[in-house]
Amino acid sequence: MSVAFVTYVLLIVVPYLRHRPAPTGRAESFEWHFLVPCRDEEAVVGDTVHYLRTTFPIAHVWVVDDDSDDATAAVVRGFGGDRNVHLVRRHRPHARTGKGDALNDAYRTVKLWMGRHADADRAVIVVVDADGRPAPNCLEVCAADHLFGDGTVGAVQVDVRMINAGVRQQHVSGARARFGALLVRMQDLEFRTAIAAIQLSRGVTGTISTGGNGQFTRLSALDAIAGPTGRPWRGSLLEDFELGVHLLTAGWRTGFTTDTHVHQEGLYSLRRFLAQRTRWGQGTMQCLRYLRRIWDSPHLSTLGAAEMMYYLAQPWMQLLGTLVYPIPVLLLAHRALTDPGEVWQWFAEGAWILFTVYGAFGLLPFVLWGPVYRARCEPGVGFARSIAYGFGYALYIYTFYLTSWRALGRLVRGRNGWTKTRRNTERVTGRVALDS
């Protein structure tokens, strides 16, 4: 299994390293609508709206205020002189029911604003976090012939980068500051190398998934899966992957590009990071209900269906792994206590080679991403440091075993609410809000 996994990693690393930018298209050929779901985001939403309007003057910006307790709506109203800035208000009890519901409200509002004679094939809906910063070239890149220039492509996901990679948290020092900076670096490494390489490889299986930030979707594709209630986004906590499932099984193609990106803020806090990944893990578990839909879809190849099912099985495999992997260690420890001489002889006569080989193959697929990150993303990082990043990433991956158990616990207890991963600058309060 270790050899197979190493082979798989090498097969996705090589195309990733060999990737070259593709020709861009004309942004003016499409109509662009940025959706910015917000709840208690007054600290960042103003700068985000200003950035989107100045960077993409041809685009419309739709801020969805999910009944914020702060001045989010007032900040957006401050752009009242700009006809391309729109505010979508939600109010309790119909508000605060999840990001998918907020996006559905915005989708229906955009549809009503555009009118029934709008060209839905030319309109593109872009989901951006309240602190998201799409790269200035993202519209031209997504308009390329192999992306939205191809009428069969329903959605495009762009590369995700951490805007604070290499930046230590303010007003924090010592070991805590170093750990926070390393955690952000691991998130940047994860998205820009491992996830990007996997996404590129999914171009072969036809199963590229969409993300919650930097998600571009053709309006006609959303129309095709919205149903009579106008809900293209469904109730899963992993609403972005869920959207991709419905698009792919409805016959739309999806694309991914590293030629452009969206910046988001990486998390310095381990507690906030675990909360975020628990939600993602729980959302993946919820999407298990689509196994039959994926398997029966005539629009997915057998390889594509198998790839998607493997993704959905990952949190469950992690749960199984935490139960199975310790068994031989415990048995060996018991034998070492009861007959240490025999165990020592076993090691001396060659068992150490097995442990060395197993350890090497177990670590290599993760440590490899450190040098890959240096080669592709951060050439200024020294080789020794890139190796250290690789070992750090191997440890980072083990947090997913913990979050899988936390996700299962929430699922069993029926805690399916969507809570916010607080921003780095936010202090703990009694409020709960939308996640980034």
C-alpha cells in the first residue's frame, strides 16, 4: 500500500511540476458577478468591496449580509453611489441557516435583477470570502478557451494561496508566534502543492472539485441544478464539493487552473484550524449520501466515479486507521515487556530494515511536498528548510485523524450547524458566524 501511494504521489507531482500557463481569454466576453457571503464582517468587507470594484471594474459585487450583529450592512451601504455594488439582506428566522442558503438567496436575487431574457451562458457567478483577494488576472484566465470559453465547462476553481504565509501574527511572540507562522505555512503548502496537484490530476478523471473561495460557476450551470425551489447549493457543510457533485452528475464539466489564484487568510490558531477542518470533515461525511448518485451517473467514467468515492471515503478510512494502526505497535510493546531479549534479537537480525523501509515509504509521500513547494512556489526557500517543511507537513496531516473523530462526534450528536472559524484578528465573543 505504501509503494502504491508513493507511486500515486509521483504520478501527480510530475504533471504539476511540468504545468505551463495556458493562453488567456477576453474578460469582456462574459458578465461577472462576485458573491460575498458575510456575517459580522464589518472589519474586512469594506476593503474587500473596494478591492473587487477597483480591480474588476466590469464586475458586479453582491454582498450577502446574513443578519449581522455588527455594521456589515452599513459599510456596504457606504458604496451606495456605485451601481455595481449590491446588498442582499437576510433576516432571522430565515437567516443564519448556512452558507449554502445565503448563496441561494444571492443567486435568486441576481436572477431577478438580470431578468428572464438574460444570457445565462455568459454570466459567471464568483464566490469570494469576505477577506478574499482574487488575483487581478483571474477573469482573463477563466475566460480562456479551455475554461469558460468552452460551453461545456460549468465551473472553474482557481488556485488558493495564503496571503499571510511567511508573516508572523502581530502582538504574539516566542514559541506561539513561530508555531502560528508554521501552521499558516503548512496551509499554504497544502493548497498550492498537494491540493493543486490533485486537482490537476482530476482533469484526467473528469472530477475536478469546486472550493468555497475562488469558485467560478456559469449561471446556466447553476440554473440546471437549482430545481424548482432555486437552490443550486444544498444543505451540506461542504457546500462547495456538494455543488461540484451536482454539476458533474448533471453532465457539466469542471476546470481548475493554477494560472491565477485567490488569496485568503491562513489560520495561526490550532484551535481555529481544527474547528475549520472538523467542519470540512463533517461535510465530507454528509456527502456520503451521494454515493449512489455518483455511481449511477452516466456522465462519469468508472475511474471518475471511483476517484470521487475514494475522496468521500477518506474521513472514514482515517477513523478506521486510528483503530487499526496502533494494534501492531501495542502487540510489539507487549512482547517487548514480556520477552525483551527475543524482541531485541529480532531487531538485530534484520527487522530494523523493515521498520526503516516502512518509515521511509510512509514519510516520503508527505516530505516530498516540501521540495516541490520550494521548486514551484517559493524558490527563495533553502533546500534544507524545504525538507523541514516536508516533515512538518507529514505531522500536519495527522491532525486530520483527530478532526475526523471530532466530525463523527458532531454528526452522531446531530450538531449540523455551520459555525464560523474566527479571523485571526477577532477576539472570542459570544457570537457565532459564517465560516470563511
